[in-house]
Amino acid sequence: MKRLVVSSDCRPWYAPITRGADDATPSASQEQSVMEDARAKGYQDGLARAHEEAASLAQRELEKVTASLQAKANAAHEATERVRVQLQNLIAGLEQAIDEQARRSHEVAVEVAFLAVTQVIGAAYADGPLLMELCQRALRDAGHQAVALHVSEHDLSLCSNVPTLPIHCDLALRPGQCTLETRAGRTEFGLDVRLSALQAALLHGLSTYSSVTRS
């Protein structure tokens, strides 16, 4: 048989059970612990937010600095490119000016040479033998085909010693101009023809030289 436990509580079995005052209210140490936990959590939350804000601010500043540096780098590159293009244009202009000056120098040299030859020929013509030599050479080249020699009125006396060939005065001819009449036709061989041939040869030489230097 079980033994019944006797209790000093005389309340009916259906009466509510009430706890004591110590069980109903938390202790001071418990409240202190809760407050410390709350403060710790708040501190941690605040610290985390501060870290996030600091990281976001640092990222924005980094982006600003990066953009500024990139803009400066682009500006420096553009400035360098402009200077490079200007230098290239300047060098090209200098090379063109040098080439033009060299070409002009050779043209001047040709002009001076032609002028000098003209003066020499003019002096020789004034002395008389030059035109006579031209006539004799033309006669030798023509041989038996030669028929007559036509000269200007001014040169008629200079060519009077040409043997075995009639000499005619042609008023249409200028001093220094001569025409040899042959069975095949007429051939001009005077000083003007010689000078024109010399000038053409000098200009051809200048053109050839310019082509070689450009290549």
C-alpha cells in the first residue's frame, strides 16, 4: 500500500496556485544582465553601421579620385598627341621647305649656267668665228645635199667666206639665225637653235636630278 503525504496547505484542490513574491519579479542582477546585453548589442549594431558607412564613404572617395586621375591622364594624353601632331607637321613643313629650297637652288644654278653660256656664246658671236664655224659644220653634215645658205642681213658679211655655196640674205632672220637649204628641205642651225638645245639639256638634267633625289 502507498503512503499518503500530508500537506499543510488547506486550500481546496481547485484553488489557483500563487507563487511567492520572489518568483513573481526578476532580480536586480537579471535586469543588469539584460541591460548590459542590450547595450552590447546596440554597440555592435552601431559599430557595424559605422563600418559600413565608412567603407561606403571610402569607396565613393576612391571613385572620385580615380575618375579625377583618369580625366587628368586623358587630358595629358590628348595634349601629348596634339604636340606630336604639331611636331610632325612642323617636321614635314621643314622637309618640304628644304626640298623646295634645294630644287630652287638647282634651278638657279641651271639659270646661271645657261646665262653664262649665253654670254660666252654672245661674246664668241660678236668676234665672228663662232657663226662661221656653225655654218661650216652644217655644210659638212649636209655634204652634197647642201643647196644654199640663208643668213640675216647683219650676218651676211660674216659668212661671206663660205666656199662653193650660194649665200642669201633673209630679212626674216634675226642676227645669229641661219638656215641651210638642202635638197631634202631647210634646216635651222643658228645660235638660237644651239641655245635652245642647251637649255633643254640643262632642264632635262635638272628634272632627272630632282627625280633621283625624290626617290
